[in-house]
Amino acid sequence: MTVPYAEKPERSRGRFYSTSDSPTRSEFQRDRDRIIHSTAFRRLQHKTQVFLHHEGHHFRTRLTHTLEVSQIARSIARALDLNEDLAEAVALAHDLGHPPFGHAGERALDRAMRGFGGFDHNVQALRTVVLLENRYAEHDGLNLTWETLDGIFKHNGPVGPKALAMLDFLPDAQKISNKGYSSLEAQAAAIADDIAYNSHDIDDAVRAGILTLTQLRGVPLVGAVVEEVLGRYPDAELGRQTHEVQRRLITRTIEGVIATAKVNIETANPESADAVRELDFPLIAFPDAMASDERELKQFLFANVYREENVMRAVTKSEQVVERLFDKYMKTGDLPSKWRTRLDASASGTERARHVCDFIAGMTDPYALAEYQRLFDEIVEFR
């Protein structure tokens, strides 16, 4: 990496707890490895992306989604001569704060926490890697570099006062500003997230029978790709056609992002990674026309997939599960012993609520359902 605006591990602002240097890995490579070996990362295997676990064994989970995001982020970072390791670390950690049942669980927790500061999955990811992962003998958390923490927190760009107010758990030495965007590596991870879920949600929705490729013919961004695939492979089986659509959509959006980022970087001419953070706009972005089409594609998926009747039935029940679990734990404190012993009997309502929120946010879908059955003697039927 010779470009001045790429993050350099040897110039990292460091970790809160000092560590010895590694003879074989850079600081950002160590971050990546710590994330991969964490309990929270393994839990992503059993957390919903869009389709719940009972609906099939081959739909994306949070884990497979995360791996796809990581691959795309590395591709973008490599093409722009950025630090691939940092882009990968941020991508691998970006969904560690998601609760069970996907965005349904997130909405339910945010409602439950309304009187206690709210819930934000990017902040929860920070809480996970700073506080809740406690495998090390000398400290809590994964002790990641400041650059990785900044990229996780600003995954969706500059943050508002609500999210910033939740950072009281961060040591002063690790404080993160809410102004500006994060590094170019983190920006690569963020846009890789959009590219990944647009393409794989289409793939999953077609395989689930919610969408047909014909329905996508007139949809911006993907429609032209569908026309091309159906024209070239009219007799191929549906699974092959859908995969062709997915891979071509990913390729075209990545190429568009890389070309646009090169122009943006040349125009802005940032002289350092810190100069990138001082900008009030991202340098890694979709081309203007593609950005407009991408927003319309998202709107189409929202109306035709995320709000589809069968999906919404599962969403509603999932939200009820999370909300009832939260209320029950708040009233009874009937948490597993490890979590119950951590809860000070004199804790204020806000402290108690955040503790319960941390516990629920870390649950997998199956564990949340098992807890629900234990506490309410009910089996949740999604069908």
C-alpha cells in the first residue's frame, strides 16, 4: 500500500490494553483473527438474515451474509490499494450486534429500550467487542484497534446523538467522534454490505418462491441483468439463471463502485487516512445513476420481499418473542446463572434494562425460542 489515504497498521492509534507485537501478523490482521475466533461471530450462524431457520437450510444467515460482505469488501479494497485486512475486519464485525430474528428483533429491542436509551445494532456490535466478549484472562472484550472500532460504529456513516449517547462504556482513550465518515476501508465494508444483501436477497427470494425472475425484468439495476440472462440462457434451470443474475449484479455494482471511488479519491485528493475522516461525504459510493437505481431496487425488495405476507407473519411473531422475553427478564430477573450473577440487585432500571438487552441481543434464533418455551411453556409456530 503506497497510497497516503490507506490505513497503515503501524500508524494505528492502538488498543486500550497494550499488547506485544506479533512477528507474523499486522495489527489489523490480529483484529480480523480475534473477531473470527469470537463467540459472537459463531453465533451469527444461527441468526436470521431475512428468512427464518425453519424455512430452509440453504437461505442466508447472518454468518453467510457476513462472509459475502467480507469477500466484496476485500475486492474493493484491493482494487483501490487500500488495507484489505482492515476492510475485512470491519466487514466481519459489522453485524455482531444484531439480535435474533434479523431486523424484526432489532425493532422489538429498540421499542423495549425506548425508555432506557434505545437500541442501535452498530453500538451493540461495539458493546460486544469491547465489553461482552470475555475470553481473555487479562481484560474484557477483544481489545481491537481504534480504527476497527471506528469502522464498526460508523458502518452507516455519521451517527446521531442517540447512538453517540450510548458510548459511555468506551474508555476515554478509545472515544470515537460522531462527525464525518470512517476510513476508506470501512467505507468499502459498508457499501459491500449493500451490494451483498441486494443480490443475495434476490437469490433467496426467488428460491423461496416469493419472487420470479420475470417480476424483476422492469426493476432498476437488476432488470437489465435479468433480460440479459434470460435471453442468453432461456432453457437453463431456474437455479442456474438466478445465480447468473446474482453474480452479474455483484460484478457490475462492484465495478461501478470502484470506478466512481477512483474518480472521487482523485478529486478530493486526501493526503492521509485522517483527511478522509474529515470529509462530510463518502468517497466510496455508487455512481449517481446506479445509486438512484439501487434505491429503487431496495424499495422493490421492501415491498415485495420484506413485507410479503409469509415473511411478515414470521416477523410479527418474532417481535412478540423478543418483547415478551425482555418484559419477563425485567420483571423476574430469571436469567441464566452467569448473567444473573452479573446483575447487581441494586442496579437502576436503565442498568438492568441494558443488561437484559445485552443478553437478548446475543441470543441465536433457536436459543431465543428455547428460552421462550422455558419461560412461557409455549412453542412458537411460525407457519
